[in-house]
Amino acid sequence: MSNSFHWASQFGELFVSCCDEYEDDNKDFAAWFDEEDLAYLSSIGAKPREIFDYVEDCCTAEGDEPTPETALLVAAVRRDYFLVEQKGVHSTKIVPMSALPPKPEEMDGIPWLPRIIAKAEAKLRGEMDNDTMFGCGGDRAFLEKHKIHPADFLRVVWAARGDKERVLRFVKTGKWE
């Protein structure tokens, strides 16, 4: 379990190193991590593919979202959930992309909301499959439209504890009840 005072700076250093690899045209993310890196990622509830997805999008975003800071904030929420709710025990379940609500599905007239809630729940539990990213372009467009940071959305979903109506009210009002 990672309870190191320096876990965030370690994440930042690893993220920058991965960005360097990506920008050097090394897209084989499995080669980016040694055993120590893998143990560290596991200790914070992160997976190498999740890091790759944020690195790839960050490197191609040219200063737009997602930034390294966003990647850190999202990782911090996942880490907290992993340590607090899961007691440092990884889920063995994987949520395949096919199990997510379709992209156009709506909740109270808001497209994408059922999908992003399901993705956030899977992200919190560490159950994302390798073909799915919480914080992808579609998620970012949704969150930007509703003026919600990805890490804040994860926190709202966590606090709602499965009550999708609470998440809906937050999305509509920007206020937590």
C-alpha cells in the first residue's frame, strides 16, 4: 500500500518520464515501466495502460486537457478510493466497453451522462478494461460543457454511492446536496 509522503511527486516524475518515451516515438507502454514502477502503480491502484492513455492524450493535446496535473488529480481520487474503500485490494472484475451504456444514451435529457457515470464507477474500482479510458475526448467534452473537472466528477460519483439521481442533480446545478 502506498502511503508515502512522496507518492504524488513520484507520480509526476513517472508521468514526465512516460511523456519523454512517448515523444521519442516509443508507444510500447509496457516497456516504460520496470518492476519498481509497476509495484508503485499497483500500490496506488493504477494500471500501466491508464497512464499510457493520459500520456498519449496529454502529449497530443498541446497544452490543452488533459494536463499532467489532471492526470495526477484523477490518480489521486483513484488512489484514495483504492486505499479507503477497497483497503488496498484490487478488484478482479473488468468492465468491458460493451457493458457501458451507449454514447447517445441520456439521463433526464443529458446525453453521455449514463456512460460517464458507469465509466467513473469502473475507474474508481479499478475495473476499466484496456480499451476504455475515463477522461477520453468524449468525457472531456461532456465535463467541459458542464464545467466539471474529471477528478471532481469522480469524487461526486464516489460520494453518491450508486445514487445516479444525486450525480444528475450535481451535473444540473453544480451543487452537492
